[in-house]
Amino acid sequence: MPGLIDAHTHMAMSVVPQMVLLTADPNYTQIVQAKAAGEMLLRGFTSARDAGGPTFGIKRAIDEGQIPGPRIWPAGAMVSQTSGHGDYRTHFDLPRKDDTPAHFSERLGYAVIADSPDEVRRGVREQLLRGASHIKLMAGGGVASNYDPLDVAQYSDAEIRAAVEAADQWGTYVTVHAYTSTAVQAAIRAGVKCIEHAQLADEASAKLMAPKDVWWSLQPFLEDEDMIPFPEGSANRAKQRQMISGTNLAYRLAKKHKVKTAFGTDTLFDAKLASRQGAQLSKLTRWYTPAEVLKMATGDNGELLALSGLRSPYVGKIGVVEVGALADLLLVDGDPIADIKLIEDPGRNFVVIMKDGKLYKNLLR
């Protein structure tokens, strides 16, 4: 079968606890995440679309053969308004004035704080300068962030359009973080090509997506062992519960209205959760057949990555087994269409893992 593709990852944040990211030497966190990239490849994920963070160094090391890892389509720093989902500052960092130094999260490349169309445009262009294949914009409230309620819409139509126009001029696209119908519909009005999450979107929002060829990048967030363990009683946990309550309906609406749907994990801050990519993928059988699940995580996700056009860092077709495609291949000990749970244990069941024609695992020898 083709190599698997995770269409929503954070290669610089997936296995390092949040407090460590905020306080540790960045060289340490990059080394830890570089190791995690190799582990992702050995889970059969040969490509990943990074949805925000300082991933350019890890990507370069992988591409040069310095370390093993998946191909990475990087977004660079996430573009966020003040008080938005990508604003990592605390009350002690305010007020911000014209001569205030950039916050360390901005200096390290996790986020760009941009208010006004001009600032958004500049932030987008800075990521394109650094090699972004697409742009990640925060258009609504989030779970992991501490200061923005889940229901708030973020960025005006003019600000989102500024990002879309700047990306379009470079032949690529904007994807947005959004949960609610208000945020989703604002993004679609502005010309955004992909919506991340949208667990709380209503049917009217889903109806808008398919006619405009908007992708819905969904994650199977459920009340189970794979949810990020926010403390009970915390505001983050309350927002998480609210978001998870919409997951089932979101998948049903995506299917009903034939929206182009991508699979991603969006794992953050937890090495154990990151190791369960295959298990999270197999959960999609709640809503899809095993064949549909595997197609989503290979060929369909490959189509989404192709939206980067000439800004794609790699030339060639992925997610399929055909002449002329990039040679990303898995040999499975068994039939995953008959038993989707085979992908939950890649250490045992993936006997060959090949990326770009190179064997990274071969148990047939």
C-alpha cells in the first residue's frame, strides 16, 4: 500500500510537553522532535503536512539525509491575532507597544502576532520567504490556548482575505484553525481552501464547503485515551469537552455533503499520544469503511498536499501506487482492508517501509 500521510501535524510540538516548550532550551526541544520524526516514519507515515511551528530545520535535516523522517510540507509560524489561538503571551507580557521586543514564541517561529491586513500580509510573506508550502491562520478560539474562548471568531474578513491574497500570489493556499460555524463561514467567504477541525460547524457551513472545493481537515477527537490530558476542572478541559461533543456530527456532515475530507492527528505535547497515529486512523471506521479510511490517509491526503502547487517542496505524486509516483510504499503482513487494526501495530505488521525508493525498514531479509 502507499505510505501513510498525516495532514495535520506539529512536528516541533508533538512529543514535548507544553511547559517544556515554553521554558526549555530550544536546541533541546528540536533534538527531541527530530528523534520523533524518525519514529513517525517507522510508523509508516512517509509524509506529513505541518500545521504550524519551527519545522524548517527538521525538514532540511530529513531532506539532506542527516536524520530519518517523513517528507514535511511546512506552514512555518502560525499567524494569529492578539488574544488569538496562536498568542502564547501571558498577562505579564502586556501591554505591547511599538518598541516591545517580539515574544520568544515569535522569535523561535511558533507564531506571528499580526493585527490589521497589512500585518497579516507581512506575516504571511515572512513564512513564504522561509519556505512555507502553505499558510496556517488562526480564525477562531482554541482548546489548548489559555486566553481565547472557544466560541470567539478571530480576524476580520479583510484580514483573512489579506492572507489569502498573499498566499495566492505565491501559488499556494491558506488553511485555518476554526471550530465554530461563524469562524468557518468567515474563512470560506475570504477564499480559504482548507478548514482545520470545525467540530462545531453546523449543516449550513458544511453545505458551503463542497461547491467551493474547500477541504475539511478533521481529526477523530473523542473522549478516550487519545485526547490531550488537560486537568479536570480547567478551562481547557471544559473547552475540550465542548469540542469533542461535535466530532460525530462533523464526520456525518462531511459525508452527507460529500466534502473533501482529510485525516490528521493534531497530536500535541505527549509522546505516548504521538505514537498512536495508526490507532487514531483506525478510529475512522466509526464513520467510514476500512478502504475509505486508507484512501483518505493516502490518496486523498496526497491531493490536499498538492494544493501547494509550485510551493510544494517535493516534485511528484504521493499517496498512490502507480508508475511515476514517488516510491513511498508499505508492505503489510496481512490485509488492512479486511483488518484495519493491523495499522495500529506498525512495529509488528509493517514489514517493509520505503520512502522515495529507500528502505527504512525491511523484515524480509
